[in-house]
Amino acid sequence: MSTTSKESAPPKTISNAGGFIAGGVAACGAVTVTNPIELIKTRMQLQGELAAKGQTKKVYTGLFQGLSTILKHEGVRGIQRGLLSAYVYQLGLNGCRLGFYEPFRHTLNGFFGYTEKDQQFSLNIIAGAGSGIMGAVTGSPFYLIKTRMQAYSPVFKIGAQTHYRNLIHGLSTIFKTEGFKGLYRGVDAAILRTGAGSSVQLPIYNYAKNAIDRYDIVEDGPKRHLIASAASGFGVCIVMNPWDVLMTRMYNQKGNLYKNPFDCLIKTVSIEGPLALYKGFVPHLMRIGPHTVLTLMFMEQTMKWVKKLEGVPF
């Protein structure tokens, strides 16, 4: 009887806390490399927003031109604006999104009576969206500060300008002037954006890995993770860019330029046209591609470290 009990016991998995830490640390490693590209994306997405108020100058015309312009006028520190805020945001967002994805997926599979081998794509999408929304809410105040710090330039005025000395100054300033609710300004846009991206990121990654394995395209290892990560990053960028533009503008606004994400959508499209929703697409792709690749590749390693620490078999 004890033998049967041992055989039927589910395999040991890492804890939710372990998954949260592994996902967050992996994302922080990736954002160190990609933060300058995020900075250019943010400023390009804000260009043209205040055209009705006479702010029409197009300062940033592309990724490399933008990076060289900021380096020239703002220095090396300028291209890493908001990095600390980005770290804390990544811990909250990807700690939840990557760390809680598997528990959500296991729970959904069990609830509907599927085994892990069944790979129900629709349930994977739900699990990805759910863990992503959880991360968006957790990290929203830090993305708010990051966006405003990256939008600010002492040289070129793109979009609304808000100057915070650092993360703590930003959080305390918003709390004093707008209260706790102010820290979650734009969270509705963040939920839409992150839910859309997360719903496809890990499902595409897992699907690509399984396809590579099924057709034996490359051997297991870094190459397999790289190809699957690249496919995931491209899919995420296509789905998420319109929501990313709306979120950037919602976070960076002063006053109540936009009532909600859908008001922002209507105003953006009516004034700048539908293609405005894909402003900053190339920097976004250049950021999200490497970021997704680095995050998921780092996560393969951080998961191994956490499993080793928690005594979970590989």
C-alpha cells in the first residue's frame, strides 16, 4: 500500500516563491541590456502626441539615431534612465508572469482533466494572460515612474515632462500629490497590454520548443531555447505594440488628457491615424526580441538554481 502511495504521488515541483524569484532575476538580467532600447521606444511613442499644442518636432527617427542623439546630449547615464525602476518593475511583472505561469497551467489542466502531455493551447493562453495581469498590477507603480523618467529630457521636450530624481522621489511625489490611487494611474492600460502579451509569450515559446523537439530541428540546449524565444518575442511584439503605445501615453500624461485606454485609443487614431498604434515598433521589436530571448534563456538557468536549492529533480 505504501508502494502504491509513493507511485501515485505527484512529482515535486518548485515553490511559487522559487518560481517568482527565478522569473524576476532572469528578467532583471535581460533589462540591463535592453533598457536603452526601451528608452528610445518610449520617446518615439510619445512623439506627435501633443501635436495640437504645437509640439510637432520629430526628434527621434530611428533606434540608432535615437541612441546616438541621447548619448550626445545626455551622456551614458541618459540612455539608462529609469533602470532601477525597471529592475523593480521586472521583479514584480516577470516574477508573477513567469513564476506563476506553470502553477496556473497545472491547475487549469487538472481542473479540466488534461495531462501535461495534452498541451492545451487555449488553457496555456489563459494561464499566460492570468499570470501576466497579476504581474501588471504588481509592477504598475514602478512602470509609471520608469515611463516618466524615460520620457523626461533636459534637452528635447517630447510628451509631458515630469522630473523625478530617482525611484523613491517619484513614488513619494505621486503619493503626496495624488494619493495611493495616483500610483495606479494607467493600470487599466497595463492590464490590457500585459494580458495581451503574456497570453501569447509563453504559449508560443512552449509550442516552438515542442515543435523543435518533435521534428528534431536542433539538439536540446541553448540553440533550441534561442529559436523558441525568438519566435515568442516576434509574436508578442505584433500583439502588444498597440497596447504598449496606449499604456505609455496613459502613464506619461499630465492631468486628464485621456480618461481611459479606449479614450486614448480613439484620440490617438483620430488625430494621428491607425499607424500611430505601431509607433516605435522597430525599437519595440529590437527590445522585446532580445529581452524575451535573454529572459527565457536566463530563466532556464535560474530555474535550475532554484530547483537545486529546493531539492527538486531536474
